[in-house]
Amino acid sequence: MLIQLKGAMEPCKVCKMEIIDHDVKYRNRDGIAICDDCHADKYYCCDYCSVSVFPDYYNSEVEECDNCVRERYYSCTDCGYLVHGDWAYYSEHDDNFRCESCHDEHVMEYDFDDRIEHVFEYHAGAYWGLMFHDGDGYNATPTHNAYYGVELECEGINGAISETLEVMMNDRIGHAERDGSLDDGIEFITQPATLEAWRNRFGIAIYGYMDMAKSHGANFGHNTCGAHVHVSRTAFTSDSHLMRFVTFMRHNEQFIEAVSGRSDMNRWSKLNQYGKGELAREVKRKSGDRYRAVNLNNDKTVEIRAFAGSNSFADILGSVEFIDSLIKYTADLTISDINIGALLADSFIAWLTDSDLSDHDHARNLVANRYGSN
């Protein structure tokens, strides 16, 4: 090995110009000298190891050579940003490294409790109980026969939605619960409200909260989402009235499926047939398959599970009006009416579209948009 004496000359790797060794500022990975002019034209110097490399082996983002980048940095799995090893965040969920910002978002997907405040356990209910809304305000006890509450399922939420939930709770409009049927979401559960309230003050509030939720990533129209409508059992004048209501639903499967907005009702909202005497027993005993289109298991309400979720408040209000209109339509039907086709969809549509008989404009629009276009 040649030992150079102090003051010995070295040739530049590129131009071969002789350089006094103690004046050499730059060397490549093999330790060969590079003069200042050639370095300025062709090389970059790594800020960490001081080795000079060609541009293809230099990372201008961190101003280091590729060897140092490989040894000292991680590329964020989500955004691709280079993160120094001291500041990279490792996830046990998927065995990857991320920058701080992406790691925080990634962890949110797994730590639901830390991500979103003011969300209750499934069917736990809000701690302040039920408030029954009418045209003027709300009461702790019902003052009308028919109240409507809607479970609005949504996907894609983020932590910022907590503020929306808090405001909604403070206004006693509703609350949010976890729901295992959703991939990454919650369900907004509205307080019970009269149809008048849904059409006015209460409905305007729900419209506003849906908009706020959507601004925080909520998607009420995802294919996993439903909009389940609960109505007071007292809205039905008798068990026979409720049976007529359910019978209409199951005898007009094509119509109900179209109006529901669902492409498949066989899992969460089945319109399957009842055996002999089965419907009467379920109505009387408040029992049966809770995943039917009409769930009769609840003590105080009947749950209509047929409707798909929607990002449109007009569709939600239309669903509420549709149920109200069908309750009113089936209330006084006689055996003679039924024998001449009163429980057929066409008869109901004729009644619904007659403004002298029905004032359910949003229900009419829902039927026209979903069934009339089929």
C-alpha cells in the first residue's frame, strides 16, 4: 500500500488534475479525490458521511447519499415521505413505519375509543334518556301517538366528528352508538319526533348535523349503511292495523325493495313470507326475526329496517313520511277493501299521489324517484 507523504499530489478522479492531498475537499466512495470544479459539475456531497456521489445516488430531500438514506431513514408507508429513524413510528397492526401524521390517522382506524368521543355502546342509549320532540320543543314523556326516530348508519368518520356529536347531544336531538355491522363507522340515533317536527325544526337540525358529519368524512350512503325508522307502537290503532301494515310490505316485495333503495334485502331486512298464524303471533307477542324488513321485537316501537342509507336528508324525510303515509293508508281498510285490491302497491300509490287524501310530498317524491324510474 502506497503511503502518501504530507504535501503529496493526488489526481482528480474525473479530470486527472493533480491536487495537494491536504487540499482535497471531496472524495468518492473509494476514497479517490475529486477537484472542486468537477465536483460542482457532477457530484453531490452527503451531509452525513461526507462522501461525494453522482446525482442518481443522492437524495436531495434529506441531502444524503443513498447508502445513508437506506441505513437511517424509513419511507412512510402511506404518504412516501422519508422519515428519520428517530422520528419514524412503527405500527404493530401492520408491521410498517410511518411519519407522525400518517401514524396518527392509522392508529385512529384501530383505536376507536381514543378517536371518537361521545359514542355509546351498541343499544346502550344516551345517559339522558329519551326526549320526545314535537312542533314546539321536546318533553320527557310522549304527548302524541306517533313519534318517528331514525337510526342513520354512516361509514368513514374521523375524530373531528366528536364536536358534531357533542352539539347534537347538547341539543337533545340524538346520540351516536357503535354498530358491529359497519366496517368503520357509527350510527346516529335520533330522538323520537312527530312528523310535524321532522318537517320543521327537528328535521332542519338533523339536516344540519348530517352536513356537519359529512364534512368530517361521514358517508350515510355507503352500501353497508341503512336508515332504520322506528315508529311508536301507539301509532297503530290495533294489532289488526299493524298486521295490515306488515302484510302490505310483504305482499309488495318489488315495490318495497325499489322504494327502499336497497339492492339486496335478504340479510338485514328480509321480506320473507310468514307461516300460517305466524304474523299474528309475532304481533301479539312482540317477537320474531329482528332482521325482517319490519322488526316486531321491540316493546315500544316497530322498526322498519327496509330503507338503505342515503346522504340526502330529503330521502330520510321521505322514508319517515312513507311510513307515516302507509300507517294512515292501512288504518281503516276493511276486508271488502282488501278483497278488491287495497293492499296492492298500485292502490296505495293512487292514494299517496292524490293531494286531497295525502299531504306526504317527500314520500311521493321518494316513490317517484325510486319506483317510478324502474
